[in-house]
Amino acid sequence: MLDLDLVLAILHHFFVFALFGVLFLEFVVARRGMDAAARVVPIDAWYGVLAALIVIVGFSRAIFAAKGARHAYRFWREDVLVFLALASNCLVGMEGSRRLHHRSAGIHLPTRTARKK
């Protein structure tokens, strides 16, 4: 039987690589122009799902598999970078979900465009 820590580590890394694949796919589709912008919406949804799975599996690995909840709490309490990584992931996820909601509702958010001289 496989070790729970090993299974969760494999899943965590698989989801991280899948997230980079989704980001690359979004870059390729968005580069084609505004005609392909409608195709980005389901890709953004996959981005959100994968980001949530990364966080869930990461927490599960730290609490249930690696060295237990006590060690995980001590690690998170002492390491500021863990909180910065979680906060940045949450901020990016919230911005992505806000944009996804506005796209699905047909609301166009302002984007930065180059000024014509």
C-alpha cells in the first residue's frame, strides 16, 4: 500500500504542473486576439479549480500525512514566507474569480491599453 504522504505529494506536484499548463494555454489563446477571448473563460475556471486543489492537498499533506498537525502549526507559525505564499495565492484567486464573474455576466472590465500619440 502506498504511503499517504507520497500520494498527497504526487497529487500536489501534479496539480502544480497542471496549473502551469493551464496558464500556458491561456497565454496561447489570449495571444490570438479578442476574437478568442470567450475561450479564456473556461480556462480561467480550470485555473481556479487547480489553485484550490493545490491549497487543499498541500494543507492535507501538512496536517494529516507529513509529521502531523502540531509540527505543521509550528512550521506555519515560525515561517513568514508560508503566509506570504498563501496570501498571494488567495489574492490572485480572488482577482481571477472577480474577472471570471464579470466576464460571464457580460461586464467589460477596463484594461490597460497603449496610448496613441
